[in-house]
Amino acid sequence: MTGLAARQSTVFAPQFAEAAPEQHLSRAEAYIRAHDFARPTLVIDTQAVARQYAALAQGLGRARIHYAVKANPAPEILRLLARLGSNFDAASRTEIAMCLAAGATADRISFGNTVKKVSDIAWAHAQGVSLFAADAEEELEKLAEHAPGARVYIRVIVENCEADWPLTRKFGCARDKALELIAMSKALGLDPVGLSFHVGSQTRSAQMWAPVLDQVAAIWRAAGEAGHELSLLNIGGGFPAFYGEAIEAPMNYAADVMGLVHERFGDVAEIMAEPGRGLVAEAGAIAAEVLLVSKKSDNDLHRWVYLDIGKFSGLAETMEEAIRYQFLTDRDGDDLGACILAGPSCDSADVLYEKRPVELPLGLKAGDRIIIRCCGAYTSTYASVGFNGFPPLDVVAI
């Protein structure tokens, strides 16, 4: 019986520091309230990252955490996680170099992008990285030539994803292709050790993993029946963050996922997990500013609220309104009204929330400070170099 079946899951929200009696702030949010910022700034609380890592590690048990560096590669986070014993999932040569600079040894780094430049494969292999992802014949040929003898895991496509941010199209291969690639790896002198998949980013309930794990387990069994003895299962990411909707506490969530894995795979020799959002999102908050509040006509039901940060400067995950950030203002407690929220750029796509407007104080006006909550993941890394001249996010680690 899994933890899900054995007990009621715990509802979780992030830990907040005491603030005014009517409001609770996280440590990052309190820092923003106490300081002034000339431009949008992400504040990351390293203590919160350490707490989240400990909780996930306890729930995952013997599964090894490979932090998804792309979520937030701040050097302070990488150094902290390296000290705590984390491994790392890198998507590029630059991310590998950052992990090495933070104190991680090459044997703790996996090159998890299935689309790699030949020169980067050769460089990573020369640094001692020996674990690579692949999902196509040509990628295996590149690895065989430039990282001979490397350990390889094949990424497979999964369907019926219930995640808020599905990842089912660009990466992975079908079941029959997976078996072919395992056989091809052996023929090329590589070491095909296992499978990987991604259940989808922001999978809010552990139970949502069940149908995906069923699909991967079927491929795992088929590989065994074809004579391929696999030893590594990479369960990827998907561990959720709090964006206003209740989720399980991280330790319980991870333990429930591992229970589902054990039911389907038994005692796998190696299990990897690649949390990114679930490790760092709740540790961060962004200091932003209201640029303009307006209506398009006197009969408009909704105000337009423009911020000094938008899709091209850190909030790319508002695309299709998939990730619903929460907001704090200095006018919280006043009467609220629905707003269409938009960024500052001269691009009509830079609208954050319109299908489901955001409730913000009616007295909000230009110059007001606004804090965007739980946004430590995929904000600084998605920020552009300077579209329309607006700078990328500053980052402060506390």
C-alpha cells in the first residue's frame, strides 16, 4: 500500500516569517519589504532551499537528487546544494562548468539534454562526465564517437500527463524506438543503463504519476524480456511548488511518488530524481513595480495593470497562463478588483493574465511596489538579455 492509500496527504503551503498581524511574509518577501530596488530583482533565500532539499531527500529515500540546474543556476544555490551532497542535471556545457565551479565532481553531474552539440559532448566527456541522455539514433552515434563507453539512459515519451506544464512533445521516443535505441547503444559500445521520462512540470498530486509510471514500467518490462538488463530509472522532475493551490508537503509527496515507483519497478539498483521547481520556486520572490493602471474605455469591466517585468524579462511561465503567480502589494487589505496584468515591452504578446484576471487592490497606482511570490524557479533563467532595452532580472541571494 502506498503512502497515498495508507494516509491522508498533508496540505502544504510555504513557511512564512512573522510580519504585520494581518500578513505573513517569507524571508525573501520580508527582505524585499525592507529594501528599495531600482529594477526588477529576484531575491532567493538559501535557507529555504536547504530546507526544501532536506525534505525532498528524506521523502525520496535512496533515490539520488540531481538538481535541475536550469531552474535556477545562481552560484549561491549550486554551492549550497554541492555542500549538501546533491547531484546535478545539466542541460549544457555552461551548466556543467557552473556545477564544477560550485564544487561538484564530474561523477555527480548528468548531461540530461537529449540534443547536444558534438563539441560539448567531447568537452563533458573530457571533464569526466559519464552519464548522458539520448532519444535518437544520431545522438547515440555522436556519443559513441565523442564519449566512448559512456553510460546512457534513453528518454521515453509519456502520455496522459496531468501536469500544469506538460512536457510531452519535444523530448523522448516511443516504446518501440526505446528498445531499438537500447540495442543500438550496445552495438556502438555504449552502456545503456536505463530509462528516463518527465511526468510534466508542476504535477500537483503524487497520484497523477500513476498512469505515467504504468507506461514506463511496461517499457521497462519489455526491455527485460528483450534481454536488456536495465539498472537505472530516472524519474525526472515534476515536483510541484505552491502557487496558491494546495499541494502535498514535499517530504510526503516525494515518499508517495517513491511508493508508486516501488509498486511498479521493485528494487531498482539506481533511481534518479531531477527536482528543479520543487526545490527552489518557493525560496524566491521578485520585487517589481506598477508602471500604469488604466482602462481601455469607460465601460471596461477590468483595469489593465502594467508591471516593470513581463514575459520577456522573467515571467515566461505565464505563457497560456499555465503558472499562476501570487502577488503582494502595500495596499493589501483594501477592496479588490479584477485586473488584466501585462508586462512593459512593446509586444502585444506581453500579457501575463487575461483569461483569468487577477484580483488586486482598487487603489493600486503607478509607482506602487508589488511582490511576486514563490518565483525562484524559471524566472532569472528565462529572462532575456534585454528585449526592448528592459534589463534581465537582478538576483540577490540571502
